[in-house]
Amino acid sequence: MKRSALVLIFATGVAQADVTIEVPAKAVLGRDATIEVTVADLPAGASVLVTPGHIEGSTWTLPVERFPQVGLVVVAGTDGAIMAAKAVPLWGQATLRVETAARASVVVEIEGVYAGPVIADDHGVASVPMVVPPGATDGMTLATTSSGGVKRREVPLGVPPLTRAWTVCTRGAKAMRFTWLGTRLDQTAATSVACDLTQPALVEETAAPVPVIARVAVVPRARHTEVPARVLLSVRAGLTTNLGRVTAPAVVATVGVRLPVLGDHLIADVAFGAYSASLAAPAMDETATGRLSTLRVLARLAYRVDLGRWDGWGGTALGFAFTRSTLGSDHLGMYDERASSPAGGVFAGVGHDVAIGQVVVEAAYIHARLADGPLAGQIGGLQVTAGYSVGL
């Protein structure tokens, strides 16, 4: 146990049965250096104890540390009886560093208290000053990009463990334990604590396990928050290859929506991908040349996660490949056929926030085969593309 510094006050006057303590509802460390403590009907010889910090007269000098704490005021009578006690939430101050998209508008919510908005710099860094209530261990950042999308991320505050219980020992009286329950102060006998009776009165912080009220962080749809971007558009270009007969430039465009399930992480989209490759095939005593042009239309389902200034996603795709194949030579003439075949595959990608939207890179494997004709065979393969995405 850690013993706190205390100052005792002895007052004169007529003892009264009812003793009340008046203190501010809360104080902010670093902003409020002192607070006033008023004790009504204080009996002669009674002691006023405070922790943390110290008291002189009616002025309670608060500690210089700015992390959130809970203060305790206790009035003990000359016979050692606890006459009154009161807890005071001592809010802390912090500057939260948030990494997000460049020029994004950042709001931070901690225990229903909002700070901001603060505009991130060109490197995507925003410093948000705010006050932190005792008991809070994490906060929620809401970053609104210039395209209108909102990213939410829970961030730890890194504050020390909160002292929620104290043991009060007074001369000639049993020890009493006070427990702060967030909204009220609970008082019980502390029979397991041995008091140091050489001191007139003391307050000790106790590390005994104390039940902590569970807290669920809820992000309200407040006026300064927005619904995450529901429509996602992207255009990419890259290369398709099956490490065989097809290696060609490819372009891909997607139109998707964010589904209101799994915490807005599920994305459904339609991808349109196309490539055109020159081919050559032996035909009797000569080589025929041709072209294979493919348009793939795939319905895709992906799980997308927020990684700060990065996003990551992966999923599956299923659809059709529409193909036009031409092949000819001087002696055989021209072969021209159109066909469609099932197509499917898997994909994964990452995106990095920029001033508006994201730069994205995606890798996929698409399986599709042309069943008939002189160019029958694999028309899918590996595909790597990079481009730009924006949310609406």
C-alpha cells in the first residue's frame, strides 16, 4: 500500500450531529491548481483529510500530475468516528496524436466527451487536446476525409491504473474503506486492515481488488459525426498473366457498397476487368496469329479493416468471362468466335489514404477457361493492379 501525504485541520466550534462537505462537482488537473472545500457544522477538534495533494484552511492544493484521478475528502471527529466523506473526480488533460488522411477533420470521443474538430496536417497527423475523466482507458477517433468518408478507430490513452479504493484509519476507531463506484462513494468496514494508531489520522490508498463497472464505448450518430462512405468506386491498371500463353496489360473498375453488417466491414461490389492479348498457334505447316480479348464481370464480397492511414481487405469473386477470339493465316483464312464461361477467384488488397480517396493495390487469382475452339484453354490467371479509389 502507498501512503498519501495528508494535512490535518483542527477547527473550533460547537459540535453538530450533521456534517456536510461541499466541493466542486469536478476539477481539471493542470487547469485548476486549487479548489475550495467547505465543511458545514464542523465540530471542535475535528480533522479534515484530503488525498491526493494537501489542504490549508479551506484551500485544497491539487497534485501537479495531469493524469485523471479521484480525490477524497474525509471529516473525522475527535473520537475517531468518520463524520462525512466525499469523492471528487479529478479530470486529466492530454493531447492525443491521431494519424489519418491528410487534411482530414478529426474528432475524439472519450466517455461521451468530445474534442475537436482538428484538421490533420499534410502528413495526416492531428494533435487533439482534451480533458479525460477518471476511469477512462481508451477513446474513439472519428476522422472525416475530404471525400466525406469517416474512419473510426479505438485508441488507448495510456493512463496509469485508477485508484478506486482507500482505507481510512483514525485513533480509537476501526478502519473504514471507501470505494468510488463512478457515481457514488461506498463505505464499508475494513476489518482486515491494521491501523497505525501512533498517528492521529491517516488515509492509505489500497491496492485491494475493487469491482470495476463495465463500460461499453458507444459512438453516437452525433451532429459532428457522419456515416462512413457507403459507395466505393475504384479504377486500376496492371498486368494479367497465367505464366503461359497470356500476359497482357489489364484494366479493372469496381463499383461497391458498404453493407450495414459486421460493423460496416463487409463490402459487396461488381468488378469489370478487361485485357487483350496477341496469340500465336501452330496450324499445319504454318503459324496462325490471333487475338484473345476478355471482359470479366465478377460479383465480389470482401471483408475490409481499418489500419489507421491504411485499409486492408480480402475476399472471393464469382461471375463470367466474355471472350472474343480471332485466329487466322494466309492459307486458313480467319476464325472469329465469341463465347462466355464461368469465372471465379480470390483477391486481397491494401489502400493508403491521400488528400481525397486512397491509392490502392490489389492482387487476385481468377480462374476461367475457354472450352471450345482453336484457342481453348486457360484465359484467367494472376492479376496485379494499382490505382485510385474514392468513397461517396
